[in-house]
Amino acid sequence: MSENQQSGESPNTSPNRNPSDKNKKPNKFPQINFYWFYALIVVIFLVITFFPSQELKEINKIKLSEMIKKHDVSKIEILVYQGKANIYLTEGAVNKEDYKKDLKDFGGSKMKGPHYSLPIYGDPNNLEVFIKDTQKENNYTDTEKIQVDANTDKDYSGNMLSWLIYIALFVGLWVVLFRRMGMQGGPGSQIFNIGKSKATLFDKDTKVNITFADVAGLEEAKVEVMEIVDFLKNPKKYTNLGGKIPKGALLIGPPGTGKTLLAKAVAGEANVPFFSLSGSDFVEMFVGVGASRVRDLFRQAKEKAPCIIFIDEIDAIGRARGKNLMQGGNDERENTLNQLLTEMDGFGTDSGVIILAATNRPDILDTALMRPGRFDRQISIDAPDLKGREQIFKVHLKPLKLSAEIDPKKLSAQTPGFAGADIMNVCNESALIAARKDKTEIDMQDFQDAIDRVIGGLEKKNKIILPEEKKIVAYHEAGHAIAGWFLEHVDPLVKVSIVPRGVAALGYAQYLPKEQYLYTTEQLMDSVCMTLGGRVAEDIVFNKISTGASNDLERITKTCYAMVTMYGMSKKVGQVNFYDPNSEYAMTKPYSEKTAELIDEEVRDLISNAYIRTKELLTEKREQLKIVAEKLLEKEIIFQSDLEELLGKRPFNHKTNYQEFMDSENAPEETKTEASINTEEHRTEEPRAEN
């Protein structure tokens, strides 16, 4: 089961589509896209701004004197306010070779001009004097004199034209933008519709095609939500007896377990409108927008009743109020939550609106949101057990081409702790691995490689490792294997590998944990000793330690601190629990500095005792440690069967969940019945564990 399923059919594949639509001819002309119009306006603006009309070639007075001497100048226009003069050539001079090179790239008419530009420095009258003196020196007659015009008017036309262009562009864009704003769903509509709900509506036109048949491994949760479907289909069945239909249900569980998929299955089974959105859709940078969207969402829901509202990741707006002291009293999230609480109280139970929400962090939700009358039911969706994983595998194995050896039971036994999304990933990775090897069907080895990839990361066969490092890794992993093999409460070993995987993992040991919910002190300490096996093996064999045990040390530190501060497994600290699920002690610790020192000492003592115990065990089994390490250096990967050949049978006869499951499946019917009765009797006598 996965949360990454398709949420519904596209409009083109909707069962309610009119058959006559198939006979309509497609439009031959492409649809006009207004974005191209916007792009064209921007391009024109850039061309006008950064690519002005071609400037005239500038000359100096020496060049002008030569041109006057050759009688090639017909007119000189002095532009006083622009600080330049435009030079006009005679008709005969335009075609001379001396000027063709300068005028060949000229964008205007060669005959009309102007053809050259002369910058004016200082008083413009000096230029007129220079022109008259140059003409006298070259014996210009009255008929040959150059026409000199001095223009003292400001050039308003050019400035006015540029301003008019900018204003026209601005007004045009503004008009087009506001027209688009008036259209629902347009890119500009966000300004006017910022307070509207962003919920995606699945109704008769976009029907949700996911049913409970697509949801596997959540049988208990399905029973709870099936009743919600019955509420929507037959409300009078419950109201006639005086009962009230629940207003909402909160789906709680780790990521990837199928909360979103289960909510969509409810909508698909009930065949009612389904509003789907995320908690972050309410939050905006503008104050008051979140509350406005909540009001609009419930207004739409009442119009579409009976219907379902599904809010995914509700912890985005449902955090406990007053915990964050930095944001002050006018926090937008708190305003949104207040409006949501008001709306959930504001409609009656007979309105036909049921709210579903999902979160993987229920500990941070506001208590007012969790009380009966708002979210009346809290449905826990945990990681699937052995049977649940088998059902999920059957769902995801249907579209795959499998070999006859594939058994969903074996796959479910090898994937303890996997959520539905992880199982979907394993199935997909196995198909990709088989295709990479040009196989026609997927075999068990492909699934083994896929499971390894999901657990340890991508295999890096080409990673260069020094022989000394490889030997250290081999003894490190052999230390884990030997410690786990001869410790009673450690999970059974599946395989040991020194093939590099993932970002920094140079090797790993895979175990098959027993699916249990309660752990004793002995079990936790054996687990700590097994985790320390790698570091101890390096110490014994090489008399030095490496950085390869950083992840191991992180895990055992967390385990030992949990034993002391949460589980009350320390005699010195006592039967206390310092865990703070509601973050009430966010700014301070719920114990004194003296107690903090005592906790640190107890954790160090636990780890030191475990280290000494592991060192004694591996020193005693040093010969077996060497055998396993050499076998790892030879094969790189060894399995449980290889360890049995090297070390003999494990001295503890503990069955895994898979073995117990297979034994119960193969047991006679009478034995099964008797075993189930004994289990029920045991459960009635066992005290209930508090979470």
C-alpha cells in the first residue's frame, strides 16, 4: 500500500464524458497563449530601451576642415541644447569612395542626411566662426557658401516619444493584467482570490477511482473508515436511534503507511464530493488569509454536502498554541487554527460534512483540535505487520511479470518495519534491476537486490578501497556477526556484506527482527553489545580503532539514554520518565544539573559494561572471528547458511515471525484452534501496556 497512488481519473478518461465529444473535430488552429503577447511587449520594450536608432559617425574639426576644403559639405545644423552639430554632404560627395565606407552601414537615406555628427565643446558661436574662417581660406563664393542653421529649440519630440512609449506599455500591461484577474483560475486571479480556498475538488466530473480494494494491510483502520462511508450513505440509520454522526476522524501514523490513500478510498467508496488540500495551503504571507480560506472551504463544503474534507499534514496549522514564544500573539497560524476550530463547531452533525485529517506528528497538535466534537475519532495507522505486508506485496506484484519462485510471504518476512511506500519502492526497484539485466521476468534475486538497495543504498562496486581499509571493514562486520550469533536476545542474522553502499556505508549486517512492541533490559543490552561488536573487533585485532563505528555509537547512545531517561531501567536514576511529548519543557530541562550529571554517568556505565562484555565474548571467539572475516574478504557477501557452515547452528532456538507464521499455516485445524484459544486466554491475563 502506498500513498503515492493516482488520486483520480483525468477529465479525458472520466466515465461521465459525453460520447458525442469523440466525434468533434479537433481545432486546427493553435490556441492563443497570452503569455506570448506579454513576451512580445517585453521584447519591444527592451529593443527600444537598449537598442536605440543607429548613431551618426562622429568627426572632429580637422576632418570637418578637410571636408569643407573639398567642397563636400552642403549644410551644417547646430543643435545648441544637444551639444552637437549635424553635417550634411553634397549629392556628389555621398557617392565618393572616401565616404562610402562610413555610410555603408548607415540606416537612413544616404541622400537626405545628416551624414556625420560633430560634438560641440564650449560656445556654439565659436563653431560658426570656425566654419566662416575655413570657407574664406578656401575661397568659397556666395553661391558655394555652406548653409549654417543654429537650432536653439529643445528637442521635446524625442523625450516625449520615449515617455509616451513607456506609459503606453505600462497602461497596456495593466489593462491586460486586470482583465485576466477577472477570469477565475487566471494567473492574476490570485490577487482577488487570495482568500479563496485552494482545495482540489473531486466530484462526479473528476471521480475518485480508488476503493478499499486498492488499500491493503490496514484491515482495522478500514473497518473504522467504512463506518464513515456508511454515515454518508445511510445517515438516517444512525440518527433514528438518536445517535450523532461524527464530525471528523484523524488518521495518525508514520510517513508512507497509507493515510492519504485511505482517505481517497473513503471518497471513492462513498461516491460523494471530496475536497483535498494540505495544511500548508492555508498559510500565506498576508495576515488573515488563512482564516479566510478556512471560511471559504467550509462554505463550499456545505454547498456540496454530503461531502468529505480531507486536510493532509494538518500539523502545519494545528500546532499547539502558545508554544512558540518568538512569534507573539498575532501569529497567522494561530488565527487560522482558531478559525478552523470555530468552523468545526459551527456546523451541525446532520450537515453531511465529514472532516478527515492526516498527520505523522500527533504529539504537537493542539488539544482543542483533538477533543471529541471536532475530531471524534483518532484512527491509528501503524507500519503493517507480517500479514499486512503480504497483502501489500500482492497488490503491488499484480502488474509485474514474475517468475514462479516469487512468494509474497517470503518477501514480507524479509522486509520487517517496511511501510507501504517502502514496499512499493522495492517492487519498482526489482523491476528496474531485472530490466537492467535484460531479463524477461523478475526473480527472487532481483527482489533481494532491491531490498538491499532500499535498506543500504545504491551498491558502489567501482568504489576504490585500500586493502587495509577493506580488511578493517571485514573484521568490523565480522564482529557484528559473531556478537549477534552468540548473544541470545539479538535478532537472527540474514546476511553480512562488505560491498560499499549509499553515501558512506562500507559494509553492513542485515538482521531479521522479531516484530514485538515490548523490550526487556536484557534484550536492549544484547542489542547494544551486538552494535559494539564492530568497534570491539577492530580493537582486538588491530589494537586501534577507526571512524567506521560512528553510526554504531550514535545508535547505542540513543538507546542507552532512552533506557535511563524514558524506560526507568537505571537503579541510580530510578523509575522516572523525562520524555516531554508536548514540549512543555522546551526552554528548561525537567531535572536538575546534578541529575543531568547522574544520567550521563549512568549512560557511560551502561556503554562501558556492554563494551567489556562484548570484548570478553569476541576474545573468546577470536578464532571464529578470523574465519568469518576471511570468508568475507573472499566472497564479500555471506548469508546465514554460510555462518552455519562456519560456526555451526546458533545455540539459541528462537523462531522468527515468519517461521511461526508458516508453522501456524501448516498446523492442523484442531491445533490452530487450541493455540488461538490459549493466546486469547493469555491476553486476558496480561496487563495492558500504557503508551
